Amino acid sequence: MAKKLKVTQVRSIIHTQRDKHKLVMESLGFRRNYRTLYKNDSPQVRGMLEKVRHLVTVEEIEEKDIPAAVKKSAGFTLLDGPGSGS
């Protein structure tokens, strides 16, 4: 089974001190707080997550543990966060 990373944004990017952090969060696919993405475990993704480790929480999971997805796209799976109303 392939390893996946469960990544949840827990802090806002509004007051980040560097524009690089905003660009990294955007390239990871985050648009707002408390969104959870399931990313493939690769050195490139790990490097991006290391840059913004103060904004996200990361868990290693098995691919079979991913719940039924709301939306799927190439490279990541997007689930709505708490209180989103969906």
C-alpha cells in the first residue's frame, strides 16, 4: 500500500511574514483554514511542508484509510473541513 500524507491547514496565511509561505500554501492546494488534503508522500511535498510546518499539521496514513472524498483531482484529494456546511 502506498503511503499518503494527511495535511490540514491550522493557521491562516494572512499574517505570514514571507511571501514564499503564501506561494507554497497555494501550490499545495490550500485555499482556506481547516481544509484537509491527502498528498502523495514524496521528497518534493515533504520539502514544501517543511517550509510551512507552522501553518499545517501532517500525519502519515495508508491509502486505504482515506474516507470517501468530496472532490478528487490529480495528485491530491480534497475534503471539506469542520463547519463548512457541506
